[in-house]
Amino acid sequence: MSIGTSPRAWKTKDVESDKTWILRLTPEEIDGFRSALAHAKAHPKELLDMTQSDYPLPAASKAALERAIATTQGRWGMCLVKGFPVNEWSEADMRVAYWGMGLYMGVGRTQNRMSEVINDVRDAGGSYKVKGGRGYNTNAGLDFHQDSADVVALLCRRTAKSGGMSKVMSSIALRERVAELRPDLLPVLESNTWFHSFQNAQDPSQPPYYRCPLMGSAGGFFCARTNRKNTVAAQRDFAEVPRLSAEQEEALDLMDTIMPSDEFCYSMELERGDMQLLNSFVTLHSRTPFEDFEVPDEKRHLMRLWLSIPSSQPLPEEWAEYWGDVRAGAVRGGVRGSAITEAFLQYEKRQAEALGMPFSSFKPVVTREEMEKIVAAH
């Protein structure tokens, strides 16, 4: 199998010795974000009604975001941008500033059952490994996974009292390690016989679970998608879903030994003003548990954008069931939820046009009725 020539496998020692994936904003670039926010606040609009002209970034600041996105599609599959002036911003300010940045990077995707376009990553008392559980609103340590967009971007507003370390690893390196240890499991990982729970975040027209291989390739580009919690949830919550085979269990267990190892997993502390961007197809990430401060506005708080980007890679046809569109550079991904608004539909079409991205209106690739037949045939 040919693996894409842009992102490449890396191990912990590689990203420790070569920091080209870290970008530091210059004073000129930082001032550009300040001035764009000042304009947006002076001419307020609802987020979904905003265009780039409502958040007018100077050329230097715009170029900084373009470099960040390009870095996620290059050697490392990730980028860390340091220096956003979050200490000057209220929570409301940061929401506008961050959404404005997103208008230059891609098309924002909805992220949960409420169809929200910006998620607050903080402990809101949620539970992780339960039916419908999601990790972003808990203080739990997370399984290795990737988010449901070409690029996931996290902007750090507040850090935890302790813990909450971000962990990232190369899924290309994961595949290479599996090939060394158990090459017989590669066809298992690449088969379209894996069922995963939507965790109640699907569109009402979609079944509550979907199929997607854990690894694959298209157009010479490797891609991976795994989140054991959601695979286990499909087994636990839906009796009709085919049971995992012994080989599938072995594959999951093997990956669970490789992903958190010091050789493959790089840990980083996200500081105030850091934006972490990850290419979802070539990196996997997790987080350590954290202890928070007592004062509400001192608690750990990051804001998350899921972005569909113009420079994204193609995906295998089997991935359309989850991603919707597998064409390179197309608007895709996200979880629809059940609160899609007309304002969002207008936004995504308008934003796709502005960025020159292929766009098709949503319709389920597999309906509930079709999934019933698929499951019955197993």
C-alpha cells in the first residue's frame, strides 16, 4: 500500500528533536487578531451570519492561519500555534475571535447532539464511558481517538490545576508497528465490518450506529479512524450489531498497547494562548485526567472547532457512510445532531463557496431502513 508522501510516520523522539510543527505568532500577527476582534465587536453579528469581512484579518495574521493549516497536512500531521492574546479576552470575546479565525481556515462542522459549532472543552459534570457519553465535558482521561473533522482545533483559555496533558501519536506509525508485529491483522483493521455508535449525535434520518474501517487509504493517502469507546458502545447498546470477532478484539488490544507507549505517544502541555491543530486522518489523541480549580472562571477551558478544510486528502469510499463526502477538499464530517438550523445550512453553503470547496447538501449515505437490512444480512 502506498502511504502519502506528505504526512509521514513519527515517534516521540522525532517530534522532540524537530519542532517545526510549533509556530509562534509575531507581534504584528497578534495585533491583527486584536484589530479583527475590535471590528467584530463594533459591528456584532450572530456567529453563523459572519463572513471574513466581519472579522477582517490583515495579511500577516491571515498567513499565520494558512501556515498552521498547511502544517497539519505536512510532515507531522499536527501544528501548535503559540501566542494568541486570550488573557485580554472575555469568554464571549474569545468565542467571536475563534470563530472569526475559523472563517479563514475552513468550514465549521456541528459537533454534538445539540448541533453546536463551537464546543467548550471543560468539566461540566459529564460522564465518559456511559451510553451517549462524550469526553469533552468531563475531567476524565480519554481513550485514543480522532475527532470527526479534517482538522480539530483547540484554543486554550484556561489550564487545569493539575493534569489534562494532551497526548498525540502518529496513526501512520501505529500502522507500521502493527505491520511489524501482526501483519495478519491489517486486513482486519481495513475491513468494513466495524460498527461504531454515534453516541446519540446522529441526524434523525441516520441509524444510531455506522460502519467504518479502522484503517485504509485512498489516492496514496493513509487514513485511520478508531475510538474503542464508541466501538464498545455499539456492542453494549445494540444487540443486533454483529459481535466483534476474536481477531477484531486482538487488533484493538494490540493498538491499545502501542498507542500510549512512550515510544509512540508524545505528551504536550497546552498553555494559555496555544492553539493545537490535528489532522484527524494521520494522528490520534487522548488526554490525561485533570484536577480543576474551584473558582469557575479559573477552571480548565478550551474551545474546540471541527473544520473541513480546502486542502484535505481523499478518503476511501467505505468512509462515506460516516464522513458524507470522500472527495479531497470537500465539505464533510461533523456529527449532525438534531438541532440543525437554517442559519447553519446557509453558513456552510456560503463558507464553502468562499473557500472554493466542493459541497453537497446533507443526506444520509445509509438510512435507518438500509442499516436494518445490512445488519440482518450478517
